[in-house]
Amino acid sequence: MKAMDCKYGQVVRIVGDATAPPDAPEVSHDEVVKIFRLDGMYVNGQNEYGDRVYIPAWQEVEVVDEPK
């Protein structure tokens, strides 16, 4: 599934290498991210440490948990 197709609040795992925008925290393969919203070319979310992260909208992800 592409990151841009995720619903707000879904928890996903990054599949493959993700390219973060300049000056944004790096996102690693297998990192778990809570999805917030699509913001242009990137989807913003929160990693397991509470940091705001940006992943490309076309990034492949797998759903770990559905929003409640």
C-alpha cells in the first residue's frame, strides 16, 4: 500500500528505503510511523520516539494497526 492511501491515525511500517525532505529526520526501513495527513509530496506522521517525520507519498508501507 502507498503511504498516500493510508487513513489518519493508521500505524504503518516502512517497506524499503524512504527519502525524507531536506532538514527532516531520516526515516529507516522497518520504522513504525503513525500517519497523520498528506502534505503535498509527503505524508507527515510521528515515529515511535514522538518525532514528526515526513515520508514520500509514494512510499510503500504495510499497515500494523488500524485507527481506533
